[in-house]
Amino acid sequence: FFWRLHPQQVEAELFLTKSFWPELPNHVDAAYEHPSRDLMFIFRGRKFWALNGYDILEGYPRKISDLGFPKEVKRLSAA
């Protein structure tokens, strides 16, 4: 699940992640939004996905080691 706040709504709504991105894994370890680039990054285990709106960007998932994390890092718990 995730909370979504839309500019035209007063309160955030709870949504099932699979309803927006069915290709993502069921459980997510961490997420990070980069508003100025209109991107969201989802982390699960040693992989991460980059999302733009409803689309997963081409070339994802990628390894978190591509971000500079040591290969010993097995997952992220916060972003």
C-alpha cells in the first residue's frame, strides 16, 4: 500500500501498490521520490525500480550496487 496526495484533493488516499504498478514486487523495503525530476524509486532486496507516473522506466530493475552501495548491502530499509 501507499499514500497518495493529489493536488485536487484535501486528504491523502490509501492505494494498493499493485493497482498502479502490477510489475513491482509485493513487498517494498523503501521508496524515495525525486519531485523535481518527477521520479519515484522503489527498493526491494538488491534491486530498485525507477518510476515516472504509471510507467517503470526502461532498463529497470537495476542492482542497488549501481547506485554505489557496496555489494555486501543486501537491502535498504529507508530512503
